Amino acid sequence: MDQYRIKSWEDIGKIDFSGLSMKNICQLHFVDLGLAFEFYNSYAKTRDFSVRKSRSRIVNEKVREKAYVCSCEGYRLEKWNHMKNRVREPKPETRCGCMSKLHVFFDAVTESWVVRDFCDEHNYELVVPKLARMLRSHKKMTEPDISQMNHMKEVGISIPNIFGSLASQCGGYENVNFSIKDMHNQVAKQRRQLPDDLTSAMAYLKTLAARDQNIFWCDGRCQLDYDLFGDVLAFDATYKKNRYRLSVVIFSGVNHHNQIVVFGAAIVSNERKSTYVWLLKQLLIAMKGKTPTSVITDGHPSMAIAIQEVFLNAHHRLCAWHLMRNATSNIHKPQITKMFTKLMLGDYELGVFEQKWEEMVGFFGVEDQEWM
């Protein structure tokens, strides 16, 4: 009896499928269902067809019978052919009522799975032998293949080159049981199994929220840019304009090419003075204590108080956009935009600036307090 008992995958590897008769198959015993399917799948590969799992009989919440069938067994259900509001055409029919199958049941006496019924008759033309490896039940990557692919990806080798290397090890592309697309699918599957950056960040933020805290970050590039261009710091918050309803704070500046550079970023749960004080202190720690000469904000009161407390010697100014908005909203005259922009962005000495300011105020005939 032991010669017909399949105990492991190694036993399946020792079987000579070319000389296996129907009588031999009906005498087989399997220690578990997984081995029964692996045997039938290996047998199908030598006969150029694909298999799939089919019906089960369950007794007392335990599987007692299982059928493995040819992938062409049965027919597509009619409801799938006549779906309402179908956008795409139905896929080509692949089932043609093939009767080939392996039916096993659990024998309580031998405590193994025994073949009850076996049929090896097909009612369609099988694929040519060299294409059998690409049928659905045979087309898969083994654990060693996946492991080798991952190691090669880590050193920067592309998927097509990895595929070529694996094909060389197998003796040619015709001996590889998967395609480049299967490799890409495997990589995507591994990525889905890992927590993404957003999930990790939100989990961290929820933990911080329980302790009424916030998050601030910067990297080495941010620190280098701040060391070179951090004399003028722009400090702005996007007011919960995201799906998580959290304020996003950006610290930025301008480099010697007049390009915007980011010094750091933060996500805060509120905009109280204490929150901004904490945030500016974290910026100082990250930037090794260097304070800016000028800080530009949108004029938020909590920001202004925090800047006075943390950056003692810094000049706090409104950004140009907010200055322009205030001017145009209070002085309703078309010429204001061009003249005020020229004055605001011009490189004037103090005396010249005061003179031009008085000229503009006189031109529009308004008082100083009306500008702000």
C-alpha cells in the first residue's frame, strides 16, 4: 500500500506520469487534499490541459469529498451572458462540458484521501505540449523564483533582465512557467501586502491625536537648503483643504535661482498659539538653532504671536499676495494693482519709498488706514 501513498511533494516528483495507468491512479492515497490537487495538476501538465478545483461535500463542517476537474468542465452560466447594462463584450467561452476529473474522498480507516472516480476523456483539442506550461493552473512563480527576483530587484536589475536570467538558468524561455506580466503582478501583490505610506502616516497621526500632538518633518536636503537660503522664511498653512481635515503647514524659501525650496512641513490638529510655538521650536531644533531674519506669513494672529515668542529678532511681514488683496479690496480703483505692485516690489531706499508712498496716497485721495 505504501507505494501508492503520497505523503509529500517529493513523492509526486518521483512519479513517472508517462507510464501511469488509470488503475494506478485509482489506487492512490493522499495524506491531505493539497497533495491530491498537486498530483492532478502535475498529471494534467504532462497531458497538456489545465485543472481547477470544483465541488466539495461537507459533513459536520468538514470537507469529506472533493472534485478536481478540467478547466473546460461545465458551461458558463446564462446570467453572465445576458447581464443588463453590460459595458464590455463577454469574454470568449472557454468551457465546453469536458468530463475529465479526479474525485477523492476521505477514508476514515486509512485516514487519507482516496480516489473515488477518475476520468481522462476530453471533448476538445488539447494544446501543443510546449504551451502547456502557460495554462492557468501551471502558470505560476515558485517561492525560489520569487525570492531570487526580489534579491535581484534590490540591486537595481529590471524585471525584463531578471526574466532573461531566470530563463537562462532553466535552459531557455520555453522552460519558464510564467511571463514578465506574472512577475509584475507578483511585485504589485507584494506591495499591496505592505502598509502604504498614507496608512502608516495616518496610523501614526491617530496615535498622536490621542495625546493631542502634531507631526513635523524635514530631511537632509531641507536642512541644507535652510542653511543656505533660510534668512527669509515663508510660513503658510493650508486650512484643512484635504480629505482628512488637518491643517498642513509648509516652511519654504527662495534659492539663488528664484526657485521655491521647501525647508520642512507639518500636519497640525489645531491652529492655537501653543501649537505654532511648538512647531517653530521643532524647526529651530531641526535647523541647529539658526533663526531667520525675516518671516513672511498670511497674518494669522496665532502665527504672529508664536513668531514674536520664538524668533525674537526676526521681522514679521505679510506676504505680497495678502498685501495686494488687502489693497485692492479696500481701494476700489483699477489703477491700484499696477502702482501698488511697483511700489511693493521696487528696490527703493527708505526716503525714496516714503516719497513714492505719499505720491500714491495723494493720487488716490485716501487715508493711510484705508489701505489695510
